[in-house]
Amino acid sequence: MKTLPSLIVLISLTACGAEVVGTAAVQAEARKQEIEAAKQIEAQYRQQTEQAMRQGMQRLQEAEGKSP
């Protein structure tokens, strides 16, 4: 008779552990997607910054060329 309650507790704990593992996997995947999105945004900002710097340098060179 003692084995039945023990078995019920064991099954309950096992199910709870599986749920925790599943939740952790979902959270890990969401975090991975957030990191990938952040990397893409960083790359876009880097490109925009580099482009702005090139344009600034080009304008500076043009202005220097027009100076007397």
C-alpha cells in the first residue's frame, strides 16, 4: 500500500521536471532569437555609421578642395 502513494509522488515529480525542461527550452530558443535580432540591428547600425562617416569624409575632402 505504501508503494502506490510513492509511485504517485514519483510520477508527479517526473511530470513537473519535464515541464520545467520544456519551459527552459522554450525560453532558451526565445533568447537565441533575441540575440540574433540584436546582432542584425547592430550590423545595420554599424553599416549606417560607416556610411555616414564616409559621407562626412567625402564632404570634408570636397570642402578642402574648394578652399582657396
